[in-house]
Amino acid sequence: MAWRFKASKYKNAAPIVPKAEACVREICVGSYQTYGNNIAASGAFMAFNWEHTGSSVAVLPLDDCGRKSKTMPLLHGHTDTVTDLKFSPFHDGLLATASQDCLVKIWHIPEKGLEQSLSDPEAIFSHKQRRVETVGFHPTADGLMYSTAAGCVALFDLSTQKEIFSNNEHPEVIQSASWREDGSVLATSCKDKNVRIFDPRAAGSPIQLTAESHQSIKDSRVVWLGNQHRILTTGFDAARLRQVIIRDVRNFNTPEKTLELDCSTGILMPLFDPDTNMLFLAGKGDTTINYLEITDKDPYLIEGLRHTGEQTKGACLVPKRALKVMEAEVNRVLQLTSNMVIPIMYQVPRKTYRDFHADLYPETTGYKTELVAGEWLNGSNQAVPKMSLDPAKREHGDEPIIIHRGNLSDFVKNLENQRAKSNTTGKPNQQAKRNDNEHFVMLNKGNNFEEKNGNDNSNESNGKKSTPSQSQPDGECSELIRKFEAKYKVDSEKEKAHAYAQSHEDDKESPTEHEHSTGSSEEVSSSGGLDNHSASGSHSPPKPMPRTSRNNSLPEASDSAGESSSTNTPRPRPRTTAASAYKPRLGPKPFSSTTGDVSFDKVFAVPLAPGSHENISNVGQDSGVEMTPAQGAKPDLIVEIEIKKKHEREPVVSGNGVQKSLTTSERRKIFEQNSESSENSTEGEDRTDADLRRNCTSRSSFAERRRIYENRSKSQVDEKPQSPVPLRREHSKVEPLKPNQQQQQGNVVDTKRISVPEGKLMEEHRRGNGAGLKKSATEAAFSAASTKRTSTVFGKVSKFRHLKGTPGHKSTHIENLRNLSRQIPGECNGFHANQERVAVPLSGPGGKIAIFELSRPGRLPDGVIPSLVNGSNIMDFQWDPFDAQRLAVACDDGIVKIWHIEAGGLSEPTNTPAGELTAHLDKIYFIRFHPLAADVLLTASYDMTIKLWDLRTMTEKCSLSGHTDQIFDFAWSPCGRLGATVCKDGKIRVYNPRKSETPIREGNGPVGTRGARITWALDGHYIVCTGFDKVSERQISVYNAQKLSAPLNTASLDVSPSILIPFYDEDSSTLFVTGKGDSTIYCYEITDEEPYICPLSHHRCTSLHQGLSFLTKNHCDVASVEFSKAYRLTNTTIEPLSFTVPRIKSELFQDDLFPPTRITWSATLSSEDWFASNDKAAPKVTLKPEGMETLSSIQQVPAQPVKKPDHPQFGGQKSEYEINKQQEIQKSVSARMEFTTKLEQDDMEGVDENEWQE
């Protein structure tokens, strides 16, 4: 048992989960039935499946965080779910995706990430009508990709874009594949319960070894344990217990270790690090991630610390060159959940994190290989050179190493260049030993993506400039390389080459000066203090870091703009020894940046589109202004311009009154003078007293910053409202001060700080000076394009965002309900209410429905409950919307019974209906009354037909056909002309019943067959459908009523068997959804712009409910800002539920929340008129009570700005009429407000004068 006492450096590696602010949040991820991990990472980016269908892929920078917009750029390349995705180990921007549409696509991710959605891949490979299951890259051969589809293994050469190998000897679907670290053989796990060793280069059959593996046909995974002779598989045994098996290929048929875990249904995704032998097991659907350490002796698997958190949808490991080695981070797992990407850092506890712990970081696999696909296929084996993770031995210190080699064509040329070099020199083995990666373009993430060309000899460590004969091969090959470099270098490389040539011509005899000039051209940094790097290649060891907490031991950049350091190494923070100087910081970390130039507008600025008005206006700036690289690289930079009044410091103004563009140094001085935060403060340092004041910038809340932004930014005015609750925001624009206006504002002392985009101020002043001139069409177009919504930064703002559901007082409840029926079909809501009474089905034979009067709340007496006895099982029932005493009940014998409830309710059971309608010969699914016409009833039956009836004459008027399976639901449009159905065959159909018995439009609906519901939204322009996906996850989809081919957006909720029943309030555009047996009522706002489904505050009830029924709008208490009212059925009670919006001035009528509403509680036209197509729109009525003032009438008075005189001859003096009018307004406003001149501190007792002196 000596293993128990063997010291392991990684045994106590602890998972550290960052705060929510440091995670990627508010993303949309579904549940996918694939054999992939659903997420992948390179040294620069992360990629994961997006939205419910998973046919799109989101690509984000690896260190990205924060909320993500539903409209962010994506990869739209597949027509079905993406099953697997992987990054190339030798190119951080090369991504391969496999899909159920039988295609494998290669994508190039630009260096700065996705700036716009991509739909055209770099290359496409087809698997000939077979669903692709896995995809990946070879670990040692550059440009070699593999994929599996069904039982086929295929290899592709990216340089030729051709398939170079294919084998179909696997009898079943290949579920997983993994290469050995040296790239010699491949291990596969198959659905036939076998695991195989596969050698594509072997003569004869490529399958070398076969052994029985997990005895379940469910998903299984395989991973090769580095360069060892062992593989590890995860799967399920015959009893469906999850298993982990380790095998030695030298004794393949006998497992070396078998570990049985639990009986969960999610497959374990193995993530293995060969450097540390750390194994992470993340189960799909699990909330835990297990960490185990693999040993070469018994017990083989040693369990470490377990992480418990969110439910896992996917997981992957981050490359070792992207880890924070100065924080002892030995691995990082990216956990993909339904709405977040969580980076989980595994940190080895150490006494200090000031130094690099070399014992934790053995040399790892590098990022350069000399082997290409053709050479490997011909039998050549060549290991990837190792690299050290020591920051002192890396060119950019502890910054992540990012390798970007351009798009696929550049990548192919790079391979040809590499092959030509190796053939010319004739010494491939010696080049393989070098680790300078000379044919790569290296990007330093901490230096604003400055490109370091490996072919530039100034980066060599010896500091000597080699001659052209030494650096380039002779003959035709050298000419080929020169042509390639001239054509395929990026712009920055061409600029460096031009600077190199110019400097070389100026002084050929001074190599030292040449190196200095080249290095300086590369070392130009942005204005904030980014770290600079010398071109000499000399490195100094990293400086020690202070003893701080784990989460705060972060490397810093230079604090001031003038500093420069030789390498990007961590530097210690100052230690705080004085007790009085230490001030603990509570709450979340404040924003910090490695640059000194930080402002609100820069943090929350929306990037400008290329070619926008702001960018073009920058061209017209003074040529004498010296621009820094930050200005050139960031045209969307937003600066703060301080405009002061007459007696303050005057800005530099040209002869025509236009303020000149400020230089970078002047802007920095202005910001430094006005910024209240310290210039070199970081998130780990202590704050001063000024920074901890209540109203300072660093302490302002998010709501305050948002309000500031809304006051400063422009709102976009649309031609039509976004929804029934349009966004109303004030416009603000920087106007130049005319000379007469400056005179009028002569003695005003307050300072106005206005945030404007850089370069826009000149154009604004130009338009201000030419007030009499018309704005050109180009300027108008630029002005319209430059406006942006606040919602692009903060998301959509809704007046109903903070709606509140309040249950009624217990005295309004109906209690002691008994014998509720649980056998009601799923197509029936199971509970219906109107303004006078409710109908509840009871259990037992005879199809009983109890009627309870809402005017008589309280506890029901024990005994027999008076009910309507229908004689057959109840299928559906509904109140007449225009007659509170008429109830229609559909039975399983195809008969609809019409009941008339007398005033006062039922006193005894009755079995005599007012009328019977023999509608169908089979069972009836549901019945629906027409929303506008009286006596029009719709029935849907098991015979897959829909019929419309005139209840006055009890005759059939219309019949609709076209359904091929069970009809789930029908909904009338608000105008009453059209109807929409959702069917079990996965189709949504729109009918015009009076003109055609077949659907006029048809589209794809929910794929789940458990049930669905449908309703109309936004005046009939959109359709909302609730249902299930193929993994039984509940979802809400929004369709354009004119285009039903695909949903505009789909929101996934959870996995539950109950059908989501929608209730739509057209005045507020609020959608309430809930299911039988749920305790939460989900609330959303439906909009006509992306994302179409905006979540509101959900209401959580204290108990489960069996049904929910909403009343019409005229029964809402608008005086209490109640915009919707419902009744909720529980197991024993019926409770009223009120939905309100919090408002301060609730005594006023909130006319912004209550627009004129359609009258739906009385008939608009008769059945005869409707069947005769004499349509009439429902009239609208205001909900404003008599004697109640509106909110807009009060808000309009202070909102009206006082008009300034248009003519300069008035001399800035207000007329007597305007003065009197303003006084009257002040008096009227003061009369409505309660105020007192007494202050709170007047009653407080002061302190002694001596205490102030202390």
C-alpha cells in the first residue's frame, strides 16, 4: 500500500470557479444528441454550438466574458446540428466542424475574432449521405484532418483539399476516435461494443487489434493516454452503470483497470492531460466534474477534488500554452452549460505564487511541426518538438502563445514553403530540433496583437543580423519563397519588410542601428501603457509577485504610458503595511484595464461599423496631429470632451468658430484632470478615500451608469413601434455654441461633460455652423447609420421587465376542493374561468364538471359538489367569451353539449343540457369559440378534420382538412379571419376557413410528439408555438406568420412532461406560459426585432398548480397598475392572481402601460355576418377610470424645454409672457408635490470642534 503515501504534486489541485462576471453569460445552448463535446478551444478562441438546433457555431476569444447578444456574429454553415468541432493544434484560427448534414467544413477565424457572421467556409468535404459523427486533426502532421461517419474512417489533406484515405471496416457507428500522441495509430470505440486499434498506413487491413469493451450500445468514448501504451474508455455496462476502463495495447483483451461509478444516463466525456496525467470526467447532464490522477501501478485511478456546479452540456481542455503559469494553473476546463461558458481553473496550492514552479510544468508539446500529410502517409514519423512553459524562456513572458497563419490559402502556401525549405536544406532532423517556429506568424495577446514574423532575423537571440545568403536558400527555391512572402504576408509584415529594406539601404554597415530601428517599429504600443518588447530577443527572469490571494495574483502591465519593459513579465504589487491604508473591498470587482485610459464610454462603447460616418470623419482631421497605433487600430475609440462656459478655460477655436480636433496628449490631460480614479490603480490594489466616495466613478452602480449612458447616447427612431410597448428615449446631440448663445450663457458656471465619438465632433460643428444649409444626402445617410439603440449595449428594455405576480388574499380563495380529475387529455387546459364563475372537472364516472361562483369565496362545505353530469368522458370545455352563463363541453362520443348556468350558480347536480350538437363520429380533441363573432364554434376531432358550427341553427358551415396526424391545438388570429394549427406531424398550418378548406401556408413546427400549443402575437403578424424538441426539452418558438419555414428564435426552458400552455396579452405583448404541475409562470415579451423573445421576471408560486385561466382586460384594476388578472387552480384551492408593474405615481393612470384595448368581452358581429364575410374590426376602448389623471399629462409639463429665442436681436431676454407662463408651471407643479424645507441633519447633534481638528 505504498501508493497511499506517494507524494503527488497534483493530488490537491483545486477547482477554482470564477464569479459570474468573468464567465460568458446569456448564451443559447440546447441539448444535442451527438458524439462530440459541443465545445472546443485553441490558444486564442473557444467555439461551441449555438441555439436550440445547434446548426450554428459561436466563436469567442478565449478570455472573453460578460453578457452576449443574441445577434452576435456566428458561423452559419450547416443545415443541421453540428456534431463535433475541433481546432488545429498548429493554427489557432483553423476550425473544423462536422454536422448531421453529411458535411465537414473548414473555417478560418480572423485574428481579432468574428466581426460579422460567416456562411462561406474555406473548404468543404462530403461523406456521401452519411452523418458525420467526429472530426479532428492529426497530432503531428500539419494539414492532416480525420473524420468518421457511420463505420467509415477518412483522412483529408488540407493542402490538396482531397481525401487521401478511407476505410469502411467498422460494422457499426464509430462513436469516438483518439490518436496516440506520436500520431502513429488511432483508437476507436464502436457501437458494436468493441474497441479497436487502427493504423491507416498498415499493409492490408488497418484494424490491428480488437477487444470487447463496454457491454451497452449507448454512447462510449475513448482517449489515448499520451504516448503510453494504454488507452482509456468510458461507457456503460450491461446494467447501465457508467464505467471507466484502462487497457494496455500489449495485452489488449484484458482490461488493466475497470472502475464502475453510478447509474446516471449522461456519457462521461474524458479530458486527459498527458503532461500531468490528470483526467477529468464530465458527464453530459451532470452537475459534477470528477478529477482523477492516472498512475502506472495499482490502483491506476486516484480520485482528486470534485467540482459541483451547473449542469454540463459540454466540456473541453484549454491548450497548455494559454494557461496562467504564474498562478500555478495546471489545467483549465471550459464547462458549457445551457446559458454560460465557465472557465474552471485547476490550481495547485503553493505557499507563494511569486515565482514560476518548474516542477509543475514539464515540457509540453509545442506548436510547430515539420511533418506534413504526404510525408506522414508515406511512413514518416516525427514527434512535435517540446516547448517550455517557463516565462523566462518564452519570447513574451507568461502571455499566452497564439499562432495564427492566415486563411486556408495562406496556410497551404505556408505548408508548401515549409516543404520547400526542408527539401532545400536537406536537414529536416536538425530543423525539427529547433524551437524558434520561424515559419509561423506569432501574435502576442498582451501587445495589441502585434505580429512577430518568424522569418525576421532580428528576433534571433544572438542579436546579429545574418546575411541573405545565410537566411534564404539558393536557386529557384529562394525565388519561390521571396514571391510567396511578398504575396502572402499580412499588411503589418509588409510594412516591417519595407522598413527593413529602407533602413538597410540607408546604412548597410551598421547592423546594430538596423536592429534597433526594426525593433522600434515593432515596439510602437498603444496609448494606454501596453507592454513593449525589444527585438533583440534577450529575456530576463520574471519578477516575483506579492503574497496575495489566489484569485488576485494576476500579472500587471505597465502603469504609465512612458514606461517600457524588456519582456512582458509579471511584476509585484506594492505591499500595504499600514493598517489605516488597508480598505477591504466588498462586492464584485470593479472594472480594471491594463491601460491607463479608461472611461465609461470606452468600456460600454458599441464598435463602429467599417465605413461609418465616425470612421470617415477621422480622415478629415489635421494632418499635423501625430496618431498613435491605438488611434489607428481603434477608430471606434470614444473620448470625453469637456466643454466649459465663458469664464472657464476656452477650447481652441478656429476662425469660423469650429472647435479643433484635440491631440492625443491633450485628450489624455483632459481625462486625467477629470477622472476621479487613480491612474495606476488595478483591481487588486487598495482604493483611496476618493475612490470609495458614494458618487465617484468607481462606486457608481450599474443602473446609474446605464442611466448616464442613455442620457448621452442616441436612440434610433423606427418608422413603426417595436412592439405595443415601444422604446421611448430622448435624443441628445452635441451642438456647437454660437457666439450669441455663448453671450447668453455668460455667467453660468456648471461644467458639462459630453461623451461623443472621436472624429464626430468636427462634423457636428460643421453642421452647426452651416445651419442655413441643407444636409446632404450622404451626411443624412451617415447620420442615420451612426445612430444606435441603447439595447445594443444593455439588451432590450421593457416597461414590464419587473412585473410582479401577487396572489389574492386568502379571503378571496375558494378552498376545500375535492376529487379533481387527473384524466383530462393534454389538449385541454383543464380549467376555465370568466368574470363570474369557474368550471373545474371532477374525477369519477359520468364526466362531471363543477361550477363555482366567484362571488361566493371561502371554504366549500363537505358533501356532494353540485356539478354538470355529461354522461361521457370530458375531452374539452370552454366558456362562451360573450355569455358568462353558457358553457360548451366536448365529450369522447363526438357530441358537444351546451349548458346554460342560471344566475346564482348550481344548487344541485344536473344532467340536462340546453342543447346538444353531434359534431363528429369520433372523439373530439378540443373546441374553440370565435374571438369576435357570436355563436361560432370550432371543433377538431380524431378523424383529423376541423369543423365550424353556427350555434344559432346548430348547423355545420365549414370543414377544414389537410392534417395527417393528431391535431394538438388551434388558435384564431386577432382579426378573426385566419386560424393556425399545430399538428403531431411536426407542421404548423394557417387556414382561411371561409375561402379554402386546405391550408394557405405551412411550415415546420416542434419536432417533439408529446404535445404543442399555438397562439398569435403582435396583431397577427407573428405566431408563437410551444412544444418539445426531440430530447423532450420544452421550448418556445416565434414564427413570422407569412414565413413559416423556420422559427425566428427558439427559447429552451427545461425538461418536463407537462405541455406549456400560452396566454398572450396583446396590449403589453406579454406571453405567460406554464404547465400542469408547474410552480413557475414564465413571462416573456414578444417583439418584432431580434431576439423576438425577451425574458421578463418570472413568477414563482408557493405550490403546484393544475391550471391557469386569464380574464379579459376590462376586469383589471388599472388604478393598482394591474395589467393582467388570472385565476389559478391548485389541488385544493382556486386563487386569484394579479400581475402588476411597479410604479411610483400609482395614483395616476399609466397610459403608457394601458393603450386603448380591443373589446373582446362582447361580440363585434353575428355569426351570420361572419359566415357571409362581412368582417368588422373590434372597437377599442380606453381603460382610464373617470376622474383619474393620466401620467403623460403630468410628465409633459417638465419635459417641455423652454424655447430659446430664434433671433439675436432679442438679446437673450425672455418675454414677459414666457416668464409668467414659467411661474404658473412652477406653481402648479409645486402644488402637486409635498415638500419641506427642514433637513434631516437639523435634528442631529453636532460633534465637538476639537474632533474636526484631529
